[in-house]
Amino acid sequence: MAISFQLQHRDGAARAGVLTTPHGPVETPVFMPVGTQATVKGLTPAMLRDIGTRIILGNTYHLALRPGDGLIAEQGGLHRFMGWDRPILTDSGGFQVFSLASQAKITDRGATFRSHIDGSPLELTPERVVEIQQNLGSDIAMVLDECPPGNAGPEVVRAAVRRSIVWADRCRKHHTRGDQALFAIVQGGTDLALRAECARELVAMDFPGYALGGFSVGESPDAMHAALPGCAALLPDEKPRYLMGVGRPEDLLAGVAAGIDLFDCVMPTRNGRNALAFTADGPIRLRNAKHRRDSAPVESGCPCYCCATFGRAYLHHLFAADEMLGPTLVSLHNLSFYLRLMADSRRAVADGRFAAFRAGCLARWRAGT
């Protein structure tokens, strides 16, 4: 198998383990920075390595459009193309079926899009999604799924579950790359019965890993947090579990508490580009005038280059002057914060104190807002 997964510690439902891939091991729980178009926006691979990034995420839909998966294969695969020698997970484009719904036609065959770049047609079938990801050469590929919006009616969600099961089986049958693991995606919204039905069918296909999709798509955070423990419990205990696209710090801790191993989200970099920094005492907005003469780092004790080198006054200036270094530095800090949050969670699980760790984090964040 392309990957192996070993659970090392448990604390209630929370878990800590090691995911071994062709490009190295990944300690879990882990956060994956999003490199949609073969780059984590504004950051070099060296910067990502310096803050301890072990695995990043790329996007099938965007890379198939530009520069094209064939070109990336010619260049030696995604790792060589983007200068990243550690693991990569590629999502399947299923989220684009949701986010670009106005430009997509969905049938049992697949999803047909008009490119958001130039309007040219693109068809994503389960088979084509597998071919793209095999050309990219990621360590972990995802099946094509249909992600219904959080406010979708029961019949829409049920239809998405049925289609996601059929598409997953087609992906599994078409996948041939031995050094790449293919993960399935469980859909069903916040309906635990539908989630259970979807998980049962997918677990019977014996994928090497499983993801929960269809969260953070319009449902309330409370509804998601309530559904996560039951949904995670539907997945095989001995295989990695991935919560797709969910990324507020409090959501990550809810996922860890439920037994999730992998996370990704654009939130740390998107907020970084907009002058919002995450800290152990809650988020801060660096455009605010109160930071204009503040020489303190974004977060005291943070080892990242941003905090070790610059004060809030300088970062405030960069954003006021519309200098591109500002988004880079705050994105770097935010990813460092997320990675440290996951590392601290691993230690707390190993020490049997995760519940207390989570409660302490939530209390500090609430006090700081």
C-alpha cells in the first residue's frame, strides 16, 4: 500500500498517530496548508519547511485548468514542479462542484464546468479526476464526490450521497497508481443516518483512508460540532480520517476531540492576506490604529520569522502602504499558529489531557475577543 497509518495514543475519542507516505511521515493530528495552484499563496517551500509543515494540499480542478496535469507530469510531477519534497494531498474538484454550482451541470456521468478563467469547457468525471491526480503524482488522492450546500433539502442530500457512492466506486476501479493512496469521501450533511449509509457503502470498498466532506458549507458551527463525533465514529478506527475544508481554530479542536486526524482550510492564509492574525489570546486585526506604535510581536513566544523579527507597528505599516510583504508575513505566522496548535494537541492527547487543553484554548480565545 502507498501509505500506512499507526495510532500511537488515545484520549477519549481524540487520537495521535503517524501517517507514513512515499514522501515521508506525518504526525497526526495535522493541519495541511492549502496550495491550490501549486503554491501556498505568498510563501516559498523553504518558509513552509521552516515552520514545520509536513504535508500540503493541491487542487485537481485548478491544476487541470492551469497549467494542465499533462504539463505537470512532463515536468516530473507536482512535487518536482513546485519544489516540495514532502507529502502532498490533492482534492478531487468535488468542492468546485459545490462552489461553482452556477457554472456546473451535474449528472451521474460527472460534472461539466465552464472555466472560471476563460469560459472553456471542462468535464470532471470520476475517471478523469483519477487520471489528473495520477498525473500530478500526489501521495494521497481523493475520489470525486458531490457536496450539497448546508441548507439543502433531504432529497438533494440523499441524491448527493447516492451519486458520491457510485462515483467513489468508479474512482476506485480506475485508480492504478501504486505509490498513491486514494481516499473516499463520506457525504450526508448533518443527517447521521445518511452519513451512516454513505460510510457503510464506502467502508465496504476498503479504501486506505476516509474523509468527511460537506461540512462548513452553510450549516451552523454548533450543528457541525454536534454532528462530528457521530460521523467520525462511522469511519474505520485503524485508518486515517480527514475533515475537509474546516478551519477555524475552535473547529479544529472539535475535530480532534471527535477523532479526526487531518485538516485543511484556506482560513489562515486568506485571513493573513487581510491583516488578521491568529494568536493564543484570540485574533488581532493589524490594520487597527492601536497597533501603529506597538513594537510587540504578533504573538509573544511564537518562533516564526514574522514574530521573531518584526513588531506589530511594522506590520500595520506594511498593510497601510499596501506592501506585499505584509500578507506574506502574517500568512506565515498564521500557518505557524495552526501547526503549533496541532502539535500541542498531539502532546495533549499523548499526555491524556486533551479535554483540559481544549477548554483552556477556548477560554483564552473567548476572553481575547
